[in-house]
Amino acid sequence: MAVDKRLKDYGLNSERVMWPDKGPGVFEQELGNLEQRLMLTTVAKAVAWAQSSSVWPDTFGLACCAIEMMSIVSARYDVARFGAEVFRSSPRQADLLIVSGRVAHKMAAPLRQIYDQMLEPKWVIAMGACASSGGMFNNYTVLQGVDRITPVDIHVPGCPPRPEALVEGIVRLQEKIKAGVPPAYEIRGVAS
Ligand code: SF4
């Protein structure tokens, strides 16, 4: 069986070799802590982090769910904590479309136009049963789910979902963005 030789057995007689209990030198300690001392990341991760913390919703409401959506900017729910309090009046300045309520067939084309006017990357939250599936309105006037006309990233269940549920949806969206999950239109491979 081979016996490991120590460096001093090869004639190396530096102080550190002769004193094995001395522990790592200052340089070695600094090297070991290097990753903790530096913020190591990639540009893609940094951009994803910035995007996830500055999601600006479009000012767009359709029905009763919109009342719940409006309240998330109030002091009680304070969606500003997540960087999403800036509701924009122009879709060109927004990157999140919260579909809050049932989508009548009459509204389908304007909704799609607003979505088309938003710059990429952009995300869609279907808020409530009606936006997700038509809800109780199983009839010829209401679109049976907004994902028939736009890709949807997050579905928030409920009728209406409480504001906390919508905030939860926004937080889940943030997690997806940070994790590098592409927007739904890329995953579905449909025209954005
Ligand atoms: S899910 Fe309920 S609260 Fe929301 S739009 Fe439909 S009926 Fe109204």
C-alpha cells in the first residue's frame, strides 16, 4: 500500500509545510471566501431579476374582478412592495395585462389590440373564473377563456379572487421570470 509522503519529505522546508496545524494562509482564506465577497451572476439573471421587480400592469378592467384588482394598489395590499404598482394608461408602457373579468365577444378584438400594442417581453394574468374559462357565463356572448385569443402566463382562480390571490399570482409570475421561464407566447409558439 502506497504511503502518502508529506511535502517536507521531498525537501520542501517552508514554514507552512513544517507547521501543518497552522491552518490556511491569508491568501487561501481570501480565495475561499471569494464567491461570498463578490456578487457573481450573469447578465441574463440580472436582467430577469430587474424585470421581475418592475412589472407594470396595464390599466385595464372588464367586470367585477376589476374592483378587486384596483384594491391591490391600496395601502392595505400595497403591491408596490413587489414593484408592480405603476399601472400604465398606455399599453406601450405596460408589460402585464391583467384580464380581470369576463371577456364578451365584443371586447375580444379590443383586448387583443391592447395586447398587441404592449412591448415584449409581456405577460398575461387571467384573473378569476370568467377570464380563465368563461365562469358562470356559459353562453354565446362570453369568450370561454381569454387564452383563446392571448397566451396566458398565470391563472388566478376564484369568483372573484381576493386581492391577496392576485398578489399571489403576481409573486408567482415574478418567480417564473426570475427562473428564466419564457413568456407564454414564446412557449406556445404563437404570434405575440
Ligand atoms: S369571476 Fe366572478 S367576480 Fe370575476 S368577473 Fe366573473 S363573475 Fe365577476
